[in-house]
Amino acid sequence: MIEIRTATATDAAALAELAVATFALACPPHTSAEAIAAFLRDVLAEGNFDAYLADPDRLILVAEVAEEDVDAEVAEVAEVAGEAGVMLGYTMLVFAEPADDDARAAATIRPTAELSKCYLRAETHGRGVAAALMNATLDAARARGAAGSWLGVNQENARAIRFYEKNGFVTVGEKRFLVGERYEDDFVLERAL
């Protein structure tokens, strides 16, 4: 069974490892290895996760194979992840006004929570892990008082866009996103909670 839980201060190293395994999956094909490495170093390193986990305006949820319930149904996912308890994916919510001017103008539902990160290991795609993690994330945003949630997604990431649309998000604008030294074009998506 897949377990969704709130990340704790002891999860920073595992989250950084998961970021290394998943961040490139969301990047467009032209993104250089150097740009990906710079983003991982500057934004998704263990020290960054230490700060994110200590920030009261952020909430990180993780999906993992439950230690007590590795059965035949999830054995393949557990095998891919290495063992029970290994993180399969994570999301990060930011409970604040959008810092990006374009996102702030596009996302109109207030109060809002940014779905800042939503990454899963490639081997889990199509297995229901993302849906369970998204449902728990939106529930958490709602529980903290958000009336809406917004996110930025690369315009070339068709798979992610389909997933977000399936989960009620609609395109409301565009913004730019810096990876390495190159700005990428993102859509701004939003949904009511």
C-alpha cells in the first residue's frame, strides 16, 4: 500500500536524493545536464530541503511504500524504489502570495497555496501514486484554509499538463522559470479548492 505522510526534518537527505531522481523528468528535452545540475545544487539540495522543512509557510508531503504492507500489488513499485519506506514522490505547498508577478496576476483565487513541487519516480507513473499524492496535497491545502491552488508547469511537459488538468487545474496564464542560466516558458494553472 502507498502511504502519504508529512515530511519531517529528518527527511531532507532523502528528499534531495528523490529530487535528483525526478527533477530532470519535468524538464524539456533541450535542458542541459549542467542546467539541471545547477538547479539541483541551488534549489533542491539537502540544505534547501532543511530550510523548506523548517519554513512554517511550506508543507512537504511524501509518498512511499508503507513498511508494514508490502504485498504483491505494490511489490513491483517497492522493488523499483529499492525497499519499503523509500520515497516514491513528493509535493511541496507554499502558503503565500505568488512571488512571481505573472503568476500573481494570473492566479486569482485567494487565499491561495502554490503547488511548488510535484515529482514522482518514473517507475511509479501510471500506478496511482501521483493521484493519491495529489489528493492528499489538495486536502492539505484546503485544511490550511486555501481557497485555491496554482502551479507553474513547463509548456512542453504534456504529460504533467494532462495530469494537472485531470485533477481540475486550468490554464490561467504564463510565466517564466529559471533553470540554470536559461528561462523556460511555463503555463500557470489554477483550481478552486
